[in-house]
Amino acid sequence: MGMNQSAKIVVVGAGSGGITAVAQLLRKRPALKGHVLLIDPAEQHYYQPLWTLVGAGDVKKESTARPMASLIPEGASWLQESVTTFIPKENHLVTEEGTAVQYEYLIIAGGIQLNWEAIPGLRETIGKNGVCSNYSFDTVASTWEAISNFKGGEALFTMPSTPIKCGGAPQKIMYLAEEYFEEHGVRRQSSVHFMTALPNMFAVPRYEKTLNEVVRRKNIQTHFKTELIEIDGPKQVATFENLDTKERFIHHFDLIHVTPPMGPMDFLKNSPITDDTGWVDVNAKTLQHDRFPNVFALGDCSNLPTSKTGAAIRKQAPVVVENLIRLMEHQKSAEAEYDGYTSCPLVTGYGSLVMAEFDYDKQPAESFPIDQSEERLSMFLVKKHFLPILYWDGMLKGLM
Ligand SMILES: Cc1cc2nc3c(=O)[nH]c(=O)nc-3n(C[C@H](O)[C@H](O)[C@H](O)COP(=O)(O)OP(=O)(O)OC[C@H]3O[C@@H](n4cnc5c(N)ncnc54)[C@H](O)[C@@H]3O)c2cc1C
């Protein structure tokens, strides 16, 4: 600790983006083994997309976590520290532990920050009083507890106005909960509400249409442009603001699933590598930094104008790797381009899912030869059984 280190390629964050990029790079260029350093303080790595099904009691929480040490690609080393400061003009960064790290090339994949504190009352009550959230490993068990103990009443599901990871997750858990209530005889004595800061159910009309039908069929009450601003756990009341009229109102709850506001990570926000909004400033196509050409970024921490998902990273990583290799080996400008592809597997029940896939222009970019705007059991099975294998054994191994 506190010693200086250097590596040809330094990668900040060993989550979905960091591990995938490094695994692909070392597969393409085995000669780089011994020259790549991943920096991440976390003991565990999580497959977050399954938290939707963990919260619904359909998948075990433990299956979504693996020790970070077991996932560091062979040939890369791992510094288990937190980056605090970037000095990109000097190709250099510093960690909280005081280690100074010198690099020739830098990849940033630091993720997104959950801002629980932005909602007064939330931190104190999360996991109690029917207040739950799928958005972290530490709170996801509280969702299943709240759903399985629900005896009827008001069930609320929130969606904030900030960018979030997996834009569909706040409503997926609502559909699962509603089905569970129906099957366990408590649906008739309860009402289900979607309190969303957005003006519609989904930004892509093709999938929005299906989701509007789902909401109608399940008799869910939608409140658009409505944002959670405060919560009182012991009293079980939440305060909301109508974003158009700025009027505030309170709503009683027996269960509330909260998607916390999110934003750029503190350690990135105030650094020279971000734009004025705090996201890492990269070219939307080449993923190369706009001002520091030896810096690339991918995933949730970037300012790419697409929906923040692991599926998007699957298409971003090869672009970062190819453009990095072009620069490193030939001093050539970036040529590989990302089209904004992202995917949101919209779970609508315990055996149904709408597999949304689209690009920067919100045009469908579908992978399967079927109508993916329909709810399907096959796509649910893909999410529950196939995508986790694809993640651990494919993506994180650099095989796709
Ligand atoms: C409930 C939920 C459901 C989701 N559903 C889906 C889905 O169905 N499909 C889908 O594709 N995606 C889904 N996602 C989103 C997906 O998990 C993320 O988009 C993806 O993990 C982002 O990868 P990343 O590498 O950008 O960030 P992460 O995987 O979050 O990794 C960021 C890493 O940075 C590290 N880090 C933090 N601070 C520092 C620091 N100071 N220094 C160094 N490292 C640091 C962290 O420890 C972490 O390991 C879901 C997410 C959630 C929470």
C-alpha cells in the first residue's frame, strides 16, 4: 500500500465492463499478459440482472455473487483499492490508500452510484416497514420479504427522474409482485401503483405498447411525472412530487419498492475526465475520450446516450478493445463504432418476458427471429437460465 505502481494498461472498475474488456483484450493479444492492472476495491462481483428474480423469490441471492479474485482474467493483476484522483495530463491516478499508479492507456468502467441519501428517510427504513429495493445486493432480500409477507393494501413501485441502470427493472419487480399477490389471494384487497418520474412506460414505442397492455390487464394504476421525494418508514407514508405542477402529496403504503436516484460516482464526478454532468466524456461511437486519446470508457459510468445495461457493455467492450489496439499498436485513429445497442429483458410475470433490444435511435435491434414485442415464456427462460451462463462463462471470459 502506498507504493507506486505502473502498468501499460490500467482499468478502473472490475465490474461487468472492466472484466469483459480485459478478458477480450488478453484473448486478442496474449502478449499483453503481465501488462494489465485492474483496480477495484470490491471483494465480490455481482451479476445484477438476476436481482429482479431474487427480489421475486425465484432465484437465490447467493447465485448472483462470486469472489472478485476468481474472475480476474489470467494475465491481469488486481489492485484492491479505491481510485480517488485522476491526473490524466500526467497519465496517472491515485487511490484512497495512497498508491500512485502510472499508465500508458486507461479504461474506465467504474459503474454508477446509488444515491440513497437523496431521499430523506430512505436510508433509515430500507429493509424495514415494507420498504425494499432490488437495487443492491444488501437490500434485495428485503424485496422478497416484503412481497411474501404482504397481506394486502397499497403496494407502490417507484422510478426516479435521474438516469438509472436497467431502466426496466423498476417495473419488472412490480409485474412479478402483482402476479404473486394474485396467486396468493391478496390481490383483491390491494392496489398496485407505479409512481414514475417519466412520462410513459418505456421510451421505445414498440415495447411501450405491450407494456401499456400489461398494465391495463393487471389493473395497475400509473402515476406519470411523479417522483418520490421523502419517506417515513415507521408511519408508512411516502411524499411524492408531481413534476409538472410541482404539487406535493403523500401516499400511504404497505409495501414500497424504491428505485433510488442514481448519478455519477463521486470519485469520477469531480475529476478532469468527466463532462459537466459528471459522466466520463467519451465519443458516442468510438468510446475514446474526447480530450485524452489514451483514455476509453464503457458501461454505466460513461456519458454514452443509451440505456445503462450489461447487455450494452457486451457490444461496447469489443469497440473499446479494437480501438485501443489500433491506437497502441499502430497509433491509428479509432475506427470501430458502437451503435448504442442495449437490451432490456422486460419481465412481465413468472413465465413471461418482452425482450426489448434497441439502438441510439430507439430503433429495434432484435436478435431472435420472432416478434420480440410479445410477452414470451421462451424469453423468460433465456433470462433466467441462459443469460447468466452467457455472462459468467462467455462475457467475463472474453468469449463474446
Ligand atoms: C436490479 C437490477 C437489474 C438489472 N437488470 C439488468 C438486465 O436485465 N439486463 C442488463 O443487461 N443489465 C441489467 N442491469 C444493469 C447491469 O447490471 C449494469 O448496467 C452493469 O453491471 C454495468 O456494468 P459496469 O461495469 O458499468 O458497472 P458495475 O458492474 O456496477 O461495476 C462497477 C465496478 O466499479 C467498482 N468501483 C466502485 N468504486 C470504485 C473506485 N473508487 N475505484 C475503482 N473501482 C471502483 C465497483 O466495485 C464495481 O465492481 C441491472 C441492474 C440492477 C441493479
